[in-house]
Amino acid sequence: MSNAPSSFGRRWILYTLVAGVFAGGVWYFGIRKVAPTVSAGSPWRSNSMAPTPVRAVPTTKQDLAVHLRAIGTVAPVNTVTVRSRVEGQLLQVAFTEGQEVVAGQLLAEIDPTPYRLRLAQMEGQLRQSESQARTAQNDLERFKQLHAQTLISSQQLEGQQALVSERLGVLAAEQAQVEDARRQLAYTRIEAPIAGRLGLRQVDAGNLVRPGEAGGLVVITQTRPISVMFTIPELDLQKVIEPLRAGEVLTVEAWDRGENVVLATGALRTVDNQIDLATGTLRLKAEFPNTDERLFPNQFVNVRLRVRTLKDTIVIPAVGVQFGSRGPYAFVVGAENKVAVRDLVLGPVDGAMQAVIKGISPGELVVTEGVDRLREGRPVTIISGESAPPLPPAPPAAPGSGKGAPDGTKKKKKSGA
């Protein structure tokens, strides 16, 4: 019984030691903060003044074209569906699909035999009417002489005059029928009404064709010149209307879908007479010579409409302009290769170039790459070439602290088993 209290005391001491070791482990591994060891010369320190590699370009003073950009659709100036104007069997098709034709060129021919026969019939009736009219006219002359000699009455003379007028009316009608028969015969030759490029053939030779068939024979599209239809917002209306009414020729460029290649250059021809209420846009039409036929009907293109040109303006790359709570600004490399922050007053932008009205002078170096590591007065090293600016060298490992990680944090040592 005397050993019971001593045994209980030893257990209590053992439990206390285990709890203390557990609490110490939690504090050491979970709560304690280990300050990272950073060398004094590390460029990753916030107060480091090591030069930062950047890429910079000088500002220039030049003319800057101001463009309005839109998406347009290529439309032919004229599109004609060639149809037959008379009924008959199609004897021949005289064109090749996709062929370029000129106005008046033979495209197809319909059997002319029925129309030649009708023309011959009308011409025969015309000759008969001409003979009857001449006979009536000669009789009228004799009636006039007899009436002058009072050998016939005035009633007989007036009857002969009416007969002559009747014969002349029949003659005029016969002449019109002959002209109509000639026209019908001429329509058996189907010719191109305009110059352009042919599409796919819709009817083969041997088929019976009729006037007014929906599909027609073939479609001709005029591709030289060619038009591009596009829209601009209502807010940009005055930028276009004012120079257009002043007689200026506004240049229009058609670019491919990726805006990498200029397909054609033309001029603005006209604007619509009203704004679309549903979209708040105005339709415009530009015309292109399209001599190389790089523009194709119904093709989608990117349109750049030049509305004005700024003369001798300061221009910098648009990537060099930064935006913050203070407004637009840029990092400018000054004396001793240290950067300074310049507040800018911006003008129009055209693609990759930005016009600057105030805040920078020609010839100053504007940082275009590496701005995320800059601040006022930071020294920089200007690099050249196409490669991106390299990062500062990694800090050397502190003695006894293990190798430094790329993110600047200290790696934990592996504890022994």
C-alpha cells in the first residue's frame, strides 16, 4: 500500500513531460515565424537600388493618321441574274463557269427557228399592207382630180380619204409586229448585260427555258471595281461628314481577318441618309479598284477609314502608356539612367502608336517593357534585341540556411528520422 502514492506520482510526472514535449513541438513547427535570410546585396529587397533591365524607345515627332475601325462586307457594284426573255429549247451554252466576260458577249443561244418563221410571216403581212396602202393612196389622188372636175361627189372623196387612213393604220400595226418579231428573234441570243465574273451554270443545254425562271441561267457579279459596306457609331458621324462635305477624299483600307495584310486600298464613296435606330450606327460605302481581285463578294474584312492626319505630333508606342489612379503616365529614362514618372495628356491612338499632346518631349526614352519592377528614381539598364528583359540574379544562399528558392523564401531543412 505504501508504493501506491509513489507510483501515482511517477505517472503524473510522465504525463506532464509528454504534454510539455507536445506543446513545444506545436510551437516550434507551427507557431514560430522564421525570418527569411536575405543577403544585403539581393535585388529582391524592397530597398534595393540594383539596375533593372528594361527596354525603351525614343519618342518621335511625325505625322499620325487617325483611323476609324470597323468590320465590313464586300459587295459587288452590280449583280445580274441572267434569264431568258423568250421561251424555247436551249441549244448551246457558250460560257465557262467562273469566266470573266464583257458586256455584249454571247452566253447562250435558244432555238431561233420558231421566231424566224414568225418574223417571215410578219414581214409578208407588212408587204401586203404596204401594197394596199399604196393602192388606196393612188386612188385618192384620182378621186381628188375627179372631184375637182365635179365628176364625183364630196362624199365619195371623203370615203376614199378614210380608206387611206385605215390602210396606213394597218401598215403601222404591221410594222410594229415585224419589229416585235425581230426583237423576239434577237432574244434567242442571250448576251451578258454587264462585264463581270460568271458564277455556276444553273441550266444545261437541251433544257426548255422560259422567261421569269427564278434561278436563271447564270449570275454575273461585277468585281472590278467592287464595294465594301460597313458601319460606324453615331458618335463618329461628324468625323466623317465634315471632311466628306468639304470635298476631301477619305482613304479606306481593307485588311484581312487577322489585320496582318492590307488587301486593297480605296476611297469612301457615300454614306447612308439615316441612322439605324436599332443599332445607333450609320452605313457607309467604300469603293476599291480591285484590279488583282483580292476582294471577293460577301467576304468579311477589317476596315480602316482615315478621317484625318495629325501633323508633327509626338508619338510613342501605345504599350509604353500606363494607367493608374493619377491618370495616364509613362516611365521616362532620364539622367544617370534613372526613371521618372511623367503624367501624360493623350491624343488619338492608331494601332500600336499613341499621340501625346502634353507631358513628354521628342527624343526622350520611354520604357516599353519591364515597367512592373519600376518606381520613381529607380536605376535601369537599357537592353536591346528581341528577347525579354532578364530578371535580376537570384540572391546567394546565406551560410547555414540552405539554397535559396526561386521565390525568395527559405527552404526548410529535413529533420532527421
